[in-house]
Amino acid sequence: MTGPATIDAIQAEADTRRWLERAVIGLNLCPFAKAVHVKAQIHYAVHLPTEEAGLMDALLAEAHDLAAVDAAVRDTTLLIAPNTLADFLDFNDFLARAERKLSRAGFEGVFQLASFHPQFQFAGTGPHDIENATNRAPYPTLHLLREDSVSRAVQAFPEAEAIFERNIETLEALGPDGWAALDVGPGSARP
């Protein structure tokens, strides 16, 4: 019996870009994503090993790298982990530890950590509820955002708190079949 196939870096990045372009930007789930995408200010990093300890080290390295580069060059980082933390509860536990680790490393108030996962599930929802799709990516993904950039984006968008509600309405109108038709899952982009 063989284990699950591992995903390579080229496939992981291609699938993530496709998800970003078709779902996040295409459905306007994040009104701030298009500008950094068009300006090529998103850094895609892929962590291929299966162990989560190495992922923590990779996250800290990416945070240091992001801090060292001007926001005009690299505004945000997506760290994609296609071969680890397949279970959402394990991913969620990892996320809590990662936030503490980033804080202890001096990044509190510098970066926010957002998360995306193929089985993302908000508290109080069922696993198949469409609103979970707002945070579903092809692979477990950690998103480092600069606090300054987030603050500027929120100031520029007068009703930032309404984004989540609008996303729910968009996804409910799209429905599960519409989401599936976007074809933004693992292996959807063939490089």
C-alpha cells in the first residue's frame, strides 16, 4: 500500500495562483488582493516536506524575509504547504502555535497571519456549508500580511467589516455547483 502522492512546488504554486485569480479576485472575496496581484507584490513560497516542525521554521524564515523587503516590492507572502497538515483541526492547532511563535519572534503588530485550508470550517457551520469556501484554498496556506498594508486597505475601503457578509451572499448565490465550476482545487492548474 502506498501513501498519498506528494505535490511538487510547481503544481502547488500554479493551483494557488489559479485559486487566487478565479476565486479570491474573480469573486472579489478580498477587494485588496487584486492590486498586490497585478503589481506582482505577492510572494509564493512552497513548503514541500511533510513534517509540521519544518513548516514552523519556514514560516519564521518567510516572516524575516518579508520584513527585510520593502512593501512596494513584496507586500505579502503566501506559504503553501501541500504535503502537511491535511487535517483541518491539526492545521488549526498549528495556526495557534504559529501566531504565538511569530509574536515571540517580534512580529506582533508587524504581521497578521491569515489561514486557508481545503477543509476550512468556521465555528458553528457544517463541513459542506458554502460560507466555508471563503477560506478554502487548494492546500493548507499561511498568509503573512503586513499590518500597515492592512490598515491602509481598511481605511481605503469604507465598509471593511461588510466584506465577510458580502462574501457569504456571493457564495450563497454561487452555490456549491458554482464553486465547483470555478475549478480551483488541487491539481486544477496543469503547469
